[in-house]
Amino acid sequence: MRALCWHGKYDVRVDTVPDPEIVNPRDAIIKITSTAICGSDLHLYDGYIPTMQSGDILGHEFMGEVVDTGSGVTNLKKGDRVVVPFTIACGNCFFCERDLWSCCDNSNPADNQDIAETLMGHSPSGLFGYSHMLGGYAGGQAEYARVPFADTGCMVVPEELSDEQVLFLTDIFPTGYMAAENCNIGPGDTVAVWGAGPVGQFAIRSCFLLGAERVIAIDHRDGRLEMARAAGAEVLNFEEVNILEALNEMTGGRGPDACMDAVGMEAHGMSLDNLVDRAKAAMFLATDRPHVLREAILACRKGGSISVPGVYGGAVDKVPFGALVNKGLTLKTGQTHVHRYLKPLLEHVRKGNIDPTFIISHRLPLEDAPKGYAMFKQQQSEVTKVVLKP
């Protein structure tokens, strides 16, 4: 089959690779009908995520048709059209039973768990197409994919909904929604969202779904700010204003009730701390650039909430932890518990409360995936979401 493979920093290629096969009784093989490039895929493209190996198949946002199942999969049949969460979960462990699907104890193989435990203390769940530290699983930017724990991980979707209406249930819609949920939104609340990329856009809309009165989107790309404004958000361009001063002015000096870092480890900007972060990263003295996290903590009102859906890969420094403690802030993070949100968010789509297709800017054949990555990296004002068709 054909699949997009990682070969190094800024080097992704569509290669011919072996077709996936059933390995365990709870596996399914999916013929991919739609897949997408995620913002977190750029962290792989940029070379920031460790334990990638040349030839690894990328992609964790995908859906398609079931073409084969293992003997243990009794709730799926050939021909079923399914979406697949990017977090792989067994459904039976301590964490899955508590609805903490991205913390699954059984989906990251033992050899890889050792790496994750060394870096994080405990291993999270395995992820599709996202390094050997997180399972070494082949991703879904391909013609076919093997889905482990398919009886838990695949959700059949209604035929009346198009691929593009349900594809983002695999990651960015639940990620944005969980990020909004982690803001502990109450009546009349104001939420500031740093990063108006795909997750940020879904987070903005989810904040309104959950009852926020105001959402303030922060970015520097005009196209993304216009998309946020179309959703009802107020917008700030960090290249034009001092964000801390602007947020204080917009909230009567109190600060937003919740602040969301939807940027993560590759924050942009020319602030002094960001320039220091870049220099450290260039000299391999640091991995992440946490400017947004620092700013969100300083901006948030006392007693407020900090939500972090942005991806971080290693250790961060100069985080104002004293401000976090002394202001009494609540910090909530995590890879998304996608399985928890599949059915309720599907209902939002079915009822017309949200049309996820708004985020799509480009549609390309799988063979053009390298072009899609380069576009997404270099033209982020115009390129919001690239959908690939195998």
C-alpha cells in the first residue's frame, strides 16, 4: 500500500510499504477513506518529538471502512464506516474504566513504556503515528491501517453524514471540547484562547457551546483571527498589542476567568523569553518554548482556570509557578479522552449545532501529502486544515 512516512526533519515521503495485518484478536483493518494533517503532526515534521524512526507511518486523524476483523471483535463487521480515536485504549484497565482513555495502561507496549516512564514517570496511552515512545503504531495517512482494540476504539458513524462532517471526531473536535470543558466555564465567563489553529477554533466554538459569554482569541495570523471572529470571538494580534495589558483592559483589570494554551511547545513571537527559548532549543539546552503558558498564567484572574490542550514534549523552564500558586489557579491538561466525547459530539453534529467542515481549507490526494505538510508549515494563515484522500 501507499503511506506517508517520516524520514527526518522536514522529510516526509509517500512510500510503498507492506499492507497491515491482523496481529491480535481485537484488531481491525480499516481502508482509509479520509485522513488529515494535524497541527501536532508539525511537531514531528519539525523534529521536536523524540523516538521517531525513519520509515514510520504518520497520521492520527483518520476514518474509513472496516475490511477485516480479528476473532475478538464482535461489534464491527466488514463494510462498517468508522471513525478512530487518535488515543488507543483497551477499555478494561483502571483508567479506561474511569473514562480516562488517554491514560490507558495497556495500549503502549512494554518496551516502549520504559521510554515513556523514564521521561514522564508513567506511560500514557499509545497513539497512532506518534513516535515509539507512544507505541510505535503505524498511523493513518495511508491506504490502510491496523486498529488495535478496535472493539473499543472504532465508532460506527451514520451514512447520512459525510466523511468531512465526522472526520474531526478523531481528534481536534474532542480536543477543543475537552479543553473548553477544562476551563470550568460558568455563566458570564470570559475565556482567552491562545492559538487560533484548528484545535483553537474548535475550542472557541466549544466554549460558546458550554456557555461562555465572551471568548478572546489570540494569534498573529489574519486568516485564523478572521475565522475566530466569524465564530463570535473577539480577537487580539500579539504582534500589534501587549497581550497582558490588552486582556486587563478588556476585563476591567480582573483578567479572563479562564485562559487556554492551544499552542504548546512551539510558541511564536519576539518577546525576550521566546527568543531565549529559541536560543536554548538551538543549542539543545531545551526542548519546548512555553511562552504562551507563561503568559496565560500571568493573565488569568485570581481563582481562575488554566487549560492546556497544546502539546508539550519535554521539560519547560521559567514557568511562573509562584503566580500559579499564589493566584489560586486550577491547571488542567492532558491528551484527549476521545472515547468519552465521541457520542455526545456526534449528536452536536447531527443536530446542526456545529458543522466541523468549516475548518477545511485544502483537500489533496495522499500522494500530495508532502506538499500538504509544507503548505501547513509555511502558510498557516491560509492553510487551516488539509484533508487527504488515499
